[in-house]
Amino acid sequence: MLTLYTFLIEEDDDKVKFEKIYTLYRKKMWYAANSVLSDEYLAEDAVHNAFIGIAKNIKKIADAESPKALSYAVTASKNCAIDLLKKNRNLPEENIDELFDVGDKESCSFYQTLETEDLIVNALAAMPAVYRDVLYLLTVEQMSEKEIARLLGRRPGTVHQQVRRGRAILKEELMKGAKANGNQ
């Protein structure tokens, strides 16, 4: 698969840089995508899409082993996963009760869980990437604000503000979505 990606890159130095990114971050990218999708095969598709994007934009990465390169690769994978999730949410709905064979009480709870997940995914997808990324690293990767600041090359105070603003944006979007669905 690596050979396929390197065909998208012209210069040999960039090919070497891409190969380093591929070998160093491929698993982390998959875990990031799988944490969004909860589907191993779709996570592989998201990572594939991310690598195509990275190959096309390889000039933007100065050092393949830098924290910024890791952040870029993981964020690209996560964003591709979110795109796949949004795309798959628009598929024709099947009768979920028949697929999962759940009763009335369980069905109601199941649908509420799906609605909540949809609200969260849509809110995160609509959020500016700067806030979405720090919230992802904080909640999914369970990194501290200091670790996030070091990884992204930002000041800790900046990351703290981005976390606060991201949470506020997420809360506001979830409240809007809940009100739109008739929930309080």
C-alpha cells in the first residue's frame, strides 16, 4: 500500500518523509479513526483517505518525526473518520428493531442513544478544527493540557482557553440539537 501513496509524490526527499510518517504513525492514525467510527474496516478506509491527503500535502510537513507531524497525521485521520461517519449517516435507514431484535423499552433507549450520538457527531463536525482537535486529544487520547500544548506547539494557556471554548461550543450545539429534537 505504501507504494501506491508514493506514486502521488514526485520528489525523493518527500517520499522518504512520507515513508517515515507512514511507518511511525499508521497505528496511531488507525486508533484515532477507530475511536470515532468504532468499525475496524471503516477506520482503515479513513486512514487510507488521510494518507492520500498527507501525500498530496507532504510539502507542508517539515520534519516527519516532529510532534506537529504526529498531530497532523492523527488529526487528518480523525477528520477523515468524521467525514466517513457523516457520509454513512446519510444512508437509507433500515428497520433497526429488526436488525437488533430489541423490544419496545429497549428500542426507545436505543433510539435515544443514536440521537445523542448523532447530536455529538454533528456538533463536533460543525466545530472549528482548533477546538475539535484539543477536545479530541483531551478526551479520547486522555492527554493533559500541558501535553497537548507541547504536542501542538502552543502555550498551555492557549490550549486551556481552546478547551474551555470548545466545551462551550459543544454544549451550545448539543443544547440546540436537543431543543430541535424536542428534548430539554
